[in-house]
Amino acid sequence: MRRSGRIEEFVSLQGNPRSRSSYQSAVRRYLDFIYGPVRTGRVATREEAGRYEELAEDYFTEPHNHAIDVQRFAASLNAAKTPPKSAHFWLSVVREFFKSNGADIGEDAWRMAKRRGPKGRRARTREATFNKDLIQRILPYMPLLLKVIFLTMISSGMRIGETLKLRIGDVHLDEEPVRITIPGDVTKNGDPRTTFISREAAAAIRAWLEVRNEWLQSSTNRNAGLLRHLGKEHLAKAIENDERLFPVHVTTVHKSFVTALEKAGVDDIDPQTQRRKLRLHQCRKFFRTVMAQRIPVDAVELMMGHDGYLTDAYVRYTEEELRQYYRQAEGAVCVGVADDVAAAVVGGHLDALQEENAALRGELNQIQRQITMMNAMQADVGANPEALQRLVDARIKEMMGKSGES
């Protein structure tokens, strides 16, 4: 007797949680096409997940022409103008799902499905390109945490998932340039690697660490009511003990980035795909482009984790060699300052950068004061609920007084 559902068994073979989620989504998308949509929202409820398992069981036990079904699915993706890369991925997952359930339909049927699906292998969204002018236009609208994450990503070539999983101990702030050791359980390919961040990003991280604990405590307080409502008060301790450098969810970061784009007036949408032209992943593209103009491209690819193309014939750079190369090109990824300031950073003249850092510390101090005031008010209201009512009454009287004067 089957202990778990077919979908659960299939996706459990994927080691990476994000891969499991992607595979699960692809299979459910296929079942939605065959039987009609099951989900009412973006995330399946427990009941909807159970229904998907029932449909998967039915699909492989009832009579179906699998070859025709897959071709119809591919044609539907083409009709819906699904981006080719997404369509190819979904079809490949469905093929694996078929094989894992003993229903391989053969090479001819899969070739036919590919012909009926979307053509091309490049993304259809016409993406905009980061440059220093555009970045400096967006940075002022980024809240503190997003700004530090952005500067870290764009000066290191790391993915957003890798950046948010870093622990404080992975960032070696006592070295210059600051070295980041990315553990194998964090990287996409499972191999640990080393990269570096600019002195601009390092200064931002140092400043962030001064308020991180208070920010984390404030976050715990903000979420206390929600956790009580959900009956998950035990998670408050997990928040307090979070060892990540940036203790925030990727969805929160993406939403914050979109808000910054909107405020900066650069939230352009591709009319064909209805997707944003600027995304956080383009930090990696910017890093690769500007760094490869100054140092060997294979050294850049190594720092980014794109070392699969390197053969044993290629020189394998030592950590010190990578450090020297990064130092050569560091000015290219100092994006929050003017080019002459970036050049001064590389040359060792840090006065201009220190001024920039002082401004950032001023911003941090202001946020720190706001957090302290908010926590104090929250404590006062918790101890004396009548205090909040008195504040509200006083504010109403003040507003009525002004209204009477006018």
C-alpha cells in the first residue's frame, strides 16, 4: 500500500527545497490542465494538496492516452504564450514524473510535444540593464535592509537565495577585501565557493550589524500578535535565535525591491510578457559584465559559481589570486558612489567613502531611535492600555480644536 502520494514521493527525490517546490508546481500545473484548476489561490491549501494527490493517483490508474495528453499540454502552453524556458522546464518535469510512475511515452512523443510547445530558449521579457546611473536613481528609495542586501549582491555576484542564507560567520569583515565563504548547502550546485564584496558593501554590513539585534527584536514584537492568532507562538524563539546575516524572507525582499522601483519611477513592465524589466537577479548579470571587462572571465565565473565549463586544463585560481583580481576590479562594483569616488576606494584613498559611510550611519542611528521609541510605546501600551486611549482622545481634541479655529 502506498504510504504517501505520487507527487510527494516524486518531489521528495529533489534535495533542494526550492527544486522540490518547482517540481511540485509543474506537476500540479499539468494536472490542472487535465482535470481543471484545483487551487483557488497562489498556494495550495492542505485540502487542495490532498486533491492533487487523488488526481495523480487517478491519472495513472485510469485509462489515459498519455502521449496525446502531453502534446495537448505543450500546445496549451504555446497558446498561452508561456515563456519558452518555463515551458521547457515544466515539460521536462512532467516527463520525469511519467517515468517515475512507469509511464514513459517514448522519444517520438516527446519530440512531438516539444514541436507543439513554445519555440526558443531565451527569456521573452526584454529586460532592462543595470548601470550606475540607474542604480543610484533607485538606491535612495531602498529601505535600509534592502539597500545592504542589494550592495552585497551586486558586488559579490551571489544569488538572492545564497545571500539570504548567509550566516554572520560566513562574512569575514576583518579581511580586505571582505571575503565571503558560501557553504555547499547554500549554493545552487552544492559546491562551496569563495567570493568578495566591495568596501562600500562591507561598510553597509558593519553599519547594519549595529542595529541588527534591535531590528530582530522589533520584528519579533511586530509578529507576536500574528503568531498568537495562528497558534505558533513557539516560532518567536526561532526568530530571536536566527543566525542569518539578513533574517528576512525572499518574498519580503522582492516586494521591497518592487516598491523601490515604483518610487523611483523605473518600474517598467514588458508589454508582451507583463513581467518587470528590472529584477534582483540582474545584480549577477551586472557583476559578470563589469568585472569581466577588467579581469579574466574565468575568475569572474568562479566567484559566481559558474565553474562547470572549466576543464582540468584551466588554471584553478587560489583564494589569494582571486582576492588580487577582485581588488583590481572592485571599483566597478562600488555602485552607490560616483566613479571618481570608486576609483579612490581602489586606490586606497577612503575619505570620500568614509563620508558616504557616515551618512549611512546617520540613517542607521535614526532608525535605531525609531525602533527604541516604538518598543517603548509598545511596552507602555501593553502595561497600561488606558494610555493608548488617552493619546487617541488627546489627538481627537487637538484635531477638533483646529477645525473650530478654521
